[in-house]
Amino acid sequence: MARVAIVTGGTRGIGEAISLALQAEGVTVAAAYAGNDERARAFSERTGIQAFKWDVADFYACQDGVKRVEAEIGPVDILVNNAGITRDATMKRMTYDMWSDVMRTNLAGCFSMAKAVWDGMTARKYGRIVNIGSINGQAGQYGQVNYAAAKSGIHGFTKALAQEGARVGITVNAIAPGYIDTDMVAAVPEDVLAKIVARIPVGRLGKASEIARGVTFLCGEDAGFVTGSTLSINGGQHMY
Ligand code: NDP
């Protein structure tokens, strides 16, 4: 039986590359997304991967979403917590809603999704969970106290949950991407982006497929001894 994976935010950007890479490994993928139906439909038509819509910031929607996937596809062996948003502003301008939206989506979403798959993985004594953090969770970033705190939290969450999963065959790891060429980075003003690229030793933005490569490694059947780790994929920008 093929393994079953849920990739949140799996219909575009880094998540799309992760969905495709897992599919290429023979995994049956369910790609979850928030609201961009058009991109999700085009993605499913192109790839044959089923897309499911729910809000990872809503705990109960995550529980229902996982139940839908399990009913339609099968028990979930792999969870990739990739969905994420930015709501950037300096402290002076950041509202509580900007803080809260990012914490609920980027950090609480990881808890809600892991919670929804945990009992099943524990009962079957197998699981792979990969959480997508960020270089900005490791190093901080001006104008991103919300995003940096949420992503930094993901790294702590990963290390704590890895300890609980270790004896029941569940590995929990994180990837900390640097700047990757996706819609999220396209939203950064051109002059700011040029300055960012100038600080990347490799001299370019990363590709979504380069993050996906790390995910397929961590999700491999033979990666059972890798847990609680954070894999930095950032072109040498931050050596942690
Ligand atoms: P994109 O903005 O390109 O895509 C985000 C994806 O997440 C979309 O599929 C979106 O769904 C989904 N999503 C957003 N909010 C929710 C929600 N509340 N519930 C369910 N799904 C949601 O992002 P990237 O591909 O650039 O980033 C992917 C991950 O990588 C994020 O966690 C990001 O923080 C992280 N990252 C990205 C970096 C980069 O340089 N791009 C660098 C470091 C980390 P929909 O299509 O419906 O909107």
C-alpha cells in the first residue's frame, strides 16, 4: 500500500513542489489549501493530486479535514506542515490581528494538524512529520516579529514532539528555508529583494524543488533515525 501524505499549502509555491516530489516517490498525496480555488483546481488537473480546502488556523477544521482525507484516501502516514502567511510590519504599525493571524496559521496550525494525525500514527507505530520553519525564525527579521516568533516556535515544537514520537516510530523534523522564489517572496519590494539576494552566498534565490528534496529525504522509509533536527536550506545565508 502506498503511503498517504497531507501537505498543507500543498497546491502552490513550496508546497506544490513538495506535493509533486512526494508523488514522484510513490506517495499518495492530499494537498490542503486555504481559499485559492482557481490555483487548487489547476494544480489538481495538472498533477492528478486531490486538493482539500480547510483553514489550518481553525483547530476543528483541521480535525474534520484529516477525517475527510482518511475517508477518501486512507490513513495518514506523512504530514508536511507547510501552510504559512506573512503579515509584515514594524512593531509600531503591527496590529494584534496581524500578530494573531500569523501565530494561528503558522504555529497553531502545526499543532492542530499534528494533533489530528497523532493518534492514528501512534496506533500504527509509523509517522513522518515535517514542519516548514524559516531562516527568519532562526535569525530574526526586521518587521517580522509575528512571523519570526511563529517560525521560531515551530523549531521548539519540532524538538519537543520528536521526543514524544521517538518510541512509537514517528519522526518529527523541521526545514528552515532561506529565500525561495515563490509568490510570498515576489511580494517583497524589488529593491529589498536585491539586497537580500546580495547577502546569499550562493548568489541566487532558492528553488521550491530544493526544499522539496529535503522533505522527501526526511519522509523516507529509511530516515527513521533522523528526528528532532532542523535542516537549513538557505544557500549559505545563515549557518546555524
Ligand atoms: P505561498 O504564499 O506561495 O503559498 C502558501 C500556501 O499556504 C498556499 O497554498 C495557501 O493556500 C496555503 N495557506 C495559507 N494560509 C493557509 C491557511 N490558513 N490554511 C490552509 N492553507 C493555507 O507560500 P510559500 O510557498 O512561499 O511558503 C510555504 C511555506 O514556506 C510557508 O510556511 C512559508 O512561511 C515558508 N517559507 C517560505 C520562504 C520563501 O522564501 N518563500 C522562506 C522561508 C519559509 P491558498 O493557495 O489557498 O492561498
